[in-house]
Amino acid sequence: MKQQQTKEQVIVIGGGAAGFFFAINLAQMRPDMQVIILEKSNQVLGKVKVSGGGRCNVTHACFDPSDLISYYPRGGKELLGPFHHFQPGDTVAWFEERHVSLHIESDGRMFPSTNQSQTIIDCFLAEAKKYQVQVHTDTAVQSIQPESTGVRVQTNKREYQAKYCVIACGSSTFMWSIIATLGHTIEKPVPSLFTFHIQDPRIQGLMGVAVSHVRLHIPNTDIETEGPLLITHWGLSGPAVLKASAWGARWMAGQQYKCPIAINFLPQHDEQSAFQTLQQLRTTHQRKTLFNTPITPITSRLWKQLCQYSGITEDVHFADCSNALLLKLAQTLTNSTFQVKGKSTFKEEFVTCGGVRLAEIDMRTMESKRVKNLFFAGEVMDIDAVTGGFNFQAAWTTAFLAAHAIAIKP
């Protein structure tokens, strides 16, 4: 009887989004290989479960790679080539081929039509089963040893001899230490995507109030963002803040998350044009009180506190308001400086700036330039993006390229 040939093993370290996406694609492309996922916890795809408030922001409807890379504070330039090979349009097609449709929201974010992250998890688990991907939970990697015929991976349970090893473990201080022993440089990890702790009378008691569009600037830096702003119990959040936290991740870490920020609540105006608008309102609304005449898109509650901060009481009519008071209000509206005194993680979006230095990775294949047959996918690399589905897209793209690179090897 002819002896059955043993399949070559491919070890995937990390049972998250990038790990599963890589494993499924490779197992489909190369059924002659045995793909094994090693996950240190007792469950897989935990981050997918909580992402997007439990809805899973799969990707973003930005289909031009040149525009797409602008959402990545770190890794954008290096991802331009990869995005030409696998971008959000390919992600949509991949899921649709597996009967998972995505819908686009007004801001470009894309979610499963069910609005449930479990839909994505179920898809991955079904595909992994279909292509006979093995999943070993409660399996912690202890060491990785390159060998002439592949890679040896030692875990808390057993040793694996693999032809290829793909590290897709996300942000892991322990795994980064192992990777460093293999000759790789680890860019210092610091948090990205966080909200700002601010205590200020202008926003006190306004938790839940939002402004649809502001401009945010960090003085003495080139960090400037625009977008919605949300007032929280602790301070400020929303896309404008989250984008600033991503672009300023390293700088703010160096400042111990204590710095001033300047906000223009009327980004269509500067101080002078806001002053002129208020003067025009004084002419046309002489009998109205400023308190009851907010300028769109500022909500009534926020407007009243900005007026109070500017020295305008609730009984002041436009006709009685001096140029000095209007100018003070214009300054408050277009250039309010707040002091950031700390940060909080944004919901469950645990995103880290830092990881394996990209110059040490072949970004066409995601293979290490230091260790043959060792590949990377996802956030373990020094790649991170603003919120909106971009971090997942980087995971899908890098995982797919790694799978394709291994699949075409003889």
C-alpha cells in the first residue's frame, strides 16, 4: 500500500483577524499544506467580536490606494504597493464570495449587513473548517528557532516543525521580545486611538453633546484634523480627536499626554470672519438674545456655555452687545484652547503605534528580511491607522499577500 505523504506544516501565531484571514487564504490556495493556528487564549477572534461596538467595521469605502494610505499615520507609504494588490474592493468581494454582504454608512465605514460581528466570526470559523485549518487554543509560543528546513516553534504544550511561520499576533510585548531575538528591530509601542481627558467649564456637564464638524490643532506641531467632536464625561472624543491621537501618538506619549489643543467650532470661519458674522447677526437680530441664537452646527447647550465663557449672560440682546464682547465670542468659537491632562482607550479599539520595523520586511510578500520563511501580518508590524475600518484593511491586505507569497513557493 502506498504511504500517504505528510503535508508541510505552516504555523500561524495568533488567532485574530489577520491570522484567520491568512490561514483561510493559504489553505484554499495550497490544500497540500497543513495550516495550524496557535492562539494563547482560550478563544479566537476576540478583538473581532468587540470591534465597531460589536458590529465589526470590516473596511472602508476608499477604493483608491493613493487616497487609502493617507489614513495611516505609520505604514502608509509602505502599504501603497500592497494596496494595489489587495484593497477594500477586494475585501468586499472576498466576503461576498462567502455570502457575507457589507453595507456602506454615510461616513464610508463598511459593516456586515447584519450589523453583527458574529457574522464575520462565523464566516471565518466555517471557512477554517472547510479548508481543514487546525486551531489550537491555550497554546502560548515560547520560542521561535529558524532552521535550514524551516522554522521550529516551541509552545507550552509541544514543539512544531514548520516549513513556514507567520506571526499575526497583534500587539504583544512578549512576542515582540521573541521577534527581537531573531534580529528584528521593534519600534517602541505606544497607544494610538484614544480620547482626551479635559476638565473645562466650556464643556462641563455636556456629556453626549456632539458637534458635527470642528477643526482641531495641537499648537507647535503640524498635527491638525477635522471631523465630528463628541463631549464625554472625561473630556473630548469623536473622529477629530481620534485622528489627532493617531497622528500624534508618539508625540503625545513623549508629553505624557499633557498638552494644549486648539479647537475651531466653526471651521468654515477664522476669528475675523466669525466676528463679522456676529456683527451681521447683531444688525438683523437686534431684539434676540445671543443665548438663543446659536450658529449651526453648534448645539444650543454648548453655545450657551461658550457664550458664558465669553462673558455674555443670558439676558444680553444683540443690540446691547459691544464689539469687544462679539470679538471675545468669535475667539472662543474659532480658537478655544483646552488642556489635555490624560487619555482613555477608545471603547474596545486597542490599537498600538509601534511594532516590527517595516524596513526589515519585504512589503511585497510580508517575509522577513532577517529570517527566511518567517512572515508577518497585521498589527504586529509598525502599521496603524485612524478609526474607520482601516486597521482591519491593513490586516486583510498583509495577510493575503503573505498567503499568496507562500502559496506560489515551490
